[in-house]
Amino acid sequence: MIEERPSILFDSAFLSKLERLQLIARRIAAGRDRAERRSRRTGSSLEFADHRNYARGDDLRAIDWNIYGRLERLFIKLFEEEEDLPVHILVDGSASMQWQPPRADKTHWKKFDYARRLAAALAYIGLSNLDRLELHFFAGQLEHGMGLARGKKNFQRVLNYLGNPPAQSTMTTDLRVSLQTFQRKARRRGLVCILSDFLDPSGWEEPLARLNAARFDIELIQIVDPAESDPSQLGDLRLTDSESGEEMEVTVDEKVVAAYREAFAAFVARLEGFCRRHGHGWMQANTAEPFEDLILLMLREGGLVR
Amino acid sequence: MNFLFPIGFAFLALIPVVTALYLLKVRRRPVAVPSLLLWQQVLAQKKRRSLFQKLRQWLSLLLHLLILTLIILALTRPVPAGRAAGEGAATVLVIDDRARMQAVDAGGRRFDQVVTAALPAALEANLGQEVAILTTAGQPQVVQPFSQDRLEVRDALERLSPKDAGGDLEAAIRLASELVSGREGGGRVVVFSDQPAPENWDENNWRRIGAAGLDNLAITEFAARSTPNSPGTAEVLVEIANFSDESRSGNLELQLENRLLEVRPFDLAPGETTRLIFPALDARRKYANSRGWLTASLDTEDGLATDDTAYAVLPKVQPIRVLLTGQNNLFLERALRSEPNIQLDLLADPSIDVAREFDVVIFAGETPADWPWLEADMPSTLVLGAVPPMLADQDERIEQPLITSQDRTHPISWLIDFERLAVAESIAMNLENTPGWSWSLVVDAARTPLLVAGERIASGERLVVAGFDPIKTDLPLRVAFPLLISNSVRWLAGREQPLETFTATAGQPVRLATGESVLPEAVQEFRPVLESSRETWQTGTFIPMDTGFYQTRQEGETGWLAVSLADPELSDLRQPMAAESESAAAAVGVDPVVKPNWDGWLLQSPLPLWSWLALVAALLFTAEWWWFHRRRTE
């Protein structure tokens, strides 16, 4: 059980939802293998894998004495190595994720907060499945991560990390630098969940393509604010980029809004298309929707949790 | 095109201001967005339409300048030049506001119908038409000079009210025609009356209101006068006419101030006129504040209420101040005191200055030698039993003179028979040496006149001389004695004629006496205390326009002038008034209409040109506002 609340972001209601999610996740995963993954490598588990000839230096405890009695030759029993799944959750902490539409009410979630709650939920499920979990924030570059964690006992660390994100060195999104750094740091390939709005002026395709080439299993969760996908403000506006501070004067009428919607839909379609082409998962998370619905959807469709 | 408010063009200075505001950069609303990434893509597409954007801005500026120009033009109140100075530029509305127009028929009060019918003509004032208004009651009066201000003309029209007076429609039309002919470009005269249009007049220029005849009862005469033989009483004459085709009956009520004196029923055949006489009304004003207001009113309902009430003033009988000289004139004194209208004073030997303060001086039995006998400043004098020195005929006395004749026409001998008078003795009189005097031998006898009445021809001094002493006759024992004294005193005081009060007819000029002034405000209801809003007293000739009582003032003394309608022609609502419109048309010539040469739709339009301009500006403004919100203009 989760005992304490590190911040208002993860209140008791949120934590109780996570508990419920875990039960649901177990039910869905019933009949399949346990959460622990068997790797191709032999190891020290109880599951027999094979025999091989004894070589000097092998552990004498692994000699199969039954075969030696029948064949008088020394064989070593090989057991399957039980391997945990490395899960990397990368949360975009750039200024665009911190953006909130004007006159937003108290129930409106910032994309960043929504992403953090989503990340916590995913981490909880991962830890419950005894996966090796790594958390990172990124913006202009990859920030210092939480460190490896395994088992539910580490969930408090997760909450602490997500609730108190490290100070960002820069608030401008740069997927290329951030993912390159991640690739260098990641010791084992595994599942990479990237929670971001992917509004990178320098482009998201090239960094993701590199990650794909490095044989990472990629899951993109695009965080979208409703006001971002469907702007409602009309008139003579001076738009300010929340990341760069760049300004642009534009007169917004219904036609311009329609053109913007089209541009946004095309942007989403490109992102989704990329994922489908390369066999990766993609989901769009709307901050207006309850995050647990999104998690359930992920679990049911099996795209993210296996 | 003429402009009634050209100062409005000063607002054209706003055009550069509007343009400058347009050239200034639009203050845009700052809005933070997550990223400009997508907006830049959209803007890149939008730039392809930048030329159209600029055109839209210019279109918006053009629209605003057009709206501003239209508003300024409306402000200057433009009128078509043809209407302002050309033909048909002037219209004179002749409004019949005579008493007849107070008649009420099915459409309401006729005058109200006149105003309603005349109001559309006032609208033409804003179309460059110059409109003037003339009324007919009393004398033709220009109540609104030529004006192009619709509001001014309309207000003048709405301020009008019907008068209680008659008037001359013909004179009004003639005056209107002269006004129009004096205008450059001519014009037209539009008459609003209950009289029929003459044959040669355009019906559009003669609006007849109340063509249907109405039944009416009217008081056509109302007069009061003091009774000749009794100044303390008065008699009243009321004439009632039935101007209808049916018999009418009712009651006539006679009121003195707030007191009902008498109610007299009447029954009149169609078209009949009757006279009611109220004799021997107590003419003495019993109250200190009495003004002698007499009101006669009919209790019937008919077409015109104004002539159902008439006003008159009871004659105010002034006492005659009489000075009796001498002593032991008991019979004479009693006879004088029995006359209520005589104010008697006794003085044994008055000086001439004291005597001049009296209306009549009586000498009995003796005559003072220092009296200005037969001179120009002699007071009116009655001499009994004596003869002034210049009339005495050698102090001869005639014993038992034989009366030969009596002048019964002379006021002194009114109701007296002197033929059987027994006179013991009389002083002989000789009237030959009295140049400048006219004598009447009231009672003549053989050898000498007994009673003479003389009047100085040049200055009107009067003298009555009885050569016999009435005490030494049988006269004091007869009724004739007080009559002789009363007749003589009244004749000497100039009161031989009964007092008759003057009742004026509304609309007719009243020539006021020298020093007399009138407060031109009619009062109809008697109130003990009068409060007048006017302090302007009028002198000279005064034309009362309303019936009622008008206060007059002369030498500090207050009087009252009664004014009634009393015009049978005005009261007869069954038919037009003696074809006066025909005579007016004949006098004017033909219908003085000059057809306007500018018969555009604006003439028929209920709105002036500036209103149309303002309307277009409002429509453009609405369109611009709609386009702005549709982002058609920015």
C-alpha cells in the first residue's frame, strides 16, 4: 500500500485509483505469463534450460550428478535467466508542457501535470510487474533521472521524483539532444515511453527515427490540451510562443481557426503514421479526459502493457 | 442644395482623425500559445492573401469615412435648392380658429381635426418649404412667420386654440395671398375651415372640416340696463335662437355672480328666435365686492357650447350728490331723501367752491347774488320759488297764474301732469336776455313761464327754475312733487337716460376711452378674489378673443367689460356663413397656387432628407459591424 502523499499532484484519490488500476491490470494479464520476463540467457532461476559440458571454473553445485552416474561425464545444468523488462519513462518538462490556456479553471490540468500523473500510473504498473524502471524529465536536454527502481517498494521514489522534478536547464524542447543523451545512458534496450506534446521546432522525426534504429521499443503518448487543438480566441491577437518567447501578430477569424485545426490534425496524423510505420505504439492523451480511462485503454488494447 | 445648419461641416475635420486612427497600428490582444509552430504554418498560407487583406482594410476605412460623411451631411440638414428658393417654396396655412370651430361633431372637436389635418403640411417645412400660419379669429393674425423649421411650425400649430370670437375668413385669405405673392417663387395658400371650398380652388388647398350641419341653440343677445323710472332696478334682455330643424326646449338660467336669480323655461320652434325680458331686477349691489356679473346660460346640449352662455354687467348706478341750501324746506328735504339714488347734503350758505363738488345745487325761496348765474362754470342748479337776477322780469309777481301749456316731452315733466296745478303766486320770468342758452318752457302760463329748463349750448351747464314756491301750491300733497324733484335732479345731473351697460361681441374691436385700460384676460367663473397672471394692461383699441369678463381701469376705478359671442351667423351651424369663402376667392382672384416644380418622392416622404441620410449611415454602420464580426473588414 502507498502510505504517504508526496505532493498535491498525487493525492489520496489518485493513489486509490492506482490501486484499482493494478487489480484491473492483473485481471487482464491473467492466463498469461507472470510479469517476470524470461530472457534467452541462462541464469539462476529454477527453470531448467539445458545442459553443457563442464568446464573448469564452473560452479560445482550446477553439475548434474544423475547424468554423471549414467554417462560418467560431467555436465552442467543450465537454468533460464529470469530477466526484468527495462521501462524508460521520459516526461517532457518543457515550457509548452507548462502552458495553460487563459482563463482556465481549477479543474483544468496542465499538460505537464497530466503527464506526470500518467507517468506515475505507468510506473506503478511497471513496478508492480517487477520491471526495471527508469524515469527522466527532458526539455532542451535529458535531465538527471530517478535511477533504477524495481518493485512496488520503490514507488515512493517515483512519486518523489515526479512530484519534485529537477530544475530544467532550458525550457525549450529539443528531442534530438534529449534522446541522444538517453541512448548513450540507457544500458539496456527496452520500452521507452515518451510523454510529450512533441512541439519541437527542430522536429521530432529524426530523433525518434534514431531511437527506432537503436531497437528501442517506443511508445509515444502525445499530451494534448483541448485549447491547443481547438483554439477559441478570435480577433487581433499577438501570439507569444511559450518556449521561445517569439511573438507573432495574427488576425484570427473562423477561417484561420479552421486552418489551424487542419494543421494540428496533420501534425497528429504525421506522428501517428510514424509510429504505425515502425510498429510502435501511439496514443493521444487529452488533458480533459480522466487519466485512468487512458490507462485502461492502454491495458485493454495491449499496446503498452504486455 | 441648401444647408440649414452649415456649421455642421466643421465636423469634416474628423475625417483626418478617423484616417489617422486607421493608420495607427491596431492594438492586439496578447495571447500565450504553447508553440508558434503550427501558427506559422497557417500564417504562411495566409500571406498568400495579403493583398486581399490590405484591400479589406481600405474597404473598412472607406466605409467608416462614408458613414462619417453621411452623418455630417445629415447634421447640416440639407434641403433641395429648388424647394428652398424656387417655385412652390412658400405655403401659408390659413387656420380657421373662429368660435364655430369649437363645434363638436362625430369626428370630435372641429378645431382638433383642423390641427390634425394641418400637421402634415408642417412637415414640408423641413423640405425647404417655407411655411407660415395665419389665423382668422378677430382680425387675421400671423401666428407663425415663414419658417423652414418643421419643429417650430409644428409647435406653433399645436399651440393654437380656437377662440370664442368671430372673424373674417375673407380678410385672412386675402392677407395670405398677399404674403405668398410677396415671396420669391410664389407659393400656395392652404385653408383649413368648415366653410366649403370655392369652385375655382384646388381641393388639395382647401381642407373642409365638418361639412355636416349641426343643430345649435344660442344666446344671440344679452343686455342689461337700469329701469328708467327707478335707477335702483334693472331690466335684462336675453335673446335665444334655435338654429335647428327641430323644436327645442330648455331653461335659461340667469345668475348674478354666484347667485341664481331666475330660471326661465323656453320652447322654440325650428329656426325661431325669442326674447326673454327680466324686469325689475334689484340693481343695487348689495355686497362690497360685487362686480355686477350677470351670466345667462342654457341648460341644453347642442353643437356649440360657446354660445350657450352669455355675459353682461349690471349697470352700476352712481348716487347723485345734491346740496340743498336754505332752511325750513321740510317737504323738499323729504322728497329728496325718498329718492334712494340721491345723496343729500344740507348747507345754509355754501360757497361756490363747495357747491361745485356737488352734482346738483338747490336754492329754495332765494338766490344768492354772487352765484355765477348763466356763466360757463355754473354748477347745475335748481331754483324753486325764486328767480335768478338776470331772469327776473322787473320783480313782477303774477297772482294765480293760468297754466297754458306743458312740455310733456321734457324729462322733467315725465309722468307729471301740471295742468291742474294750483299756484298761488309766481315770479315773472324773462328769458330774452340769456344769450348762449337754450330754454325749454316746461310749464308755461299766461304772462310768464312757470317752470323752465335751460342748458348752456357751448358747455352744457343746466339750470331749472320754478318761479313759484312749491310749498305754496298743492304740489307737495301730490305724487307729482317727488317726481318733479327727482326728474329735475336727474336731468340736472345728466342722468335722465337709463343706464345701459355695454356688452361687447367677441372678435369685434372695443375702443377704450381715454385713460381707460383693460386687462386682456377673460374670467368666466366668479370668484371673490381674482388672481391674474397678466399685468399688462392694454389701452386704445382692444379685441377680446374670449367670452367672459375683462377687468377695466380708469382713473383708479375698476370696471368690467362683458364679452359674449352673440353672433347668429357664427352660431348657425346648419349652413356655411354667407358664402364668405366665395367672396374671398373672388377677391383673391384664382386659387393662388403655384405648383412646385420639385415633386420628388421626398415631398411625399414623411421624413426629411437628413433623416434619410442618417438612416443610410445607420444601415452602413450595421453592415460594417456585421462584416467586422465576420472578419470581412478589419
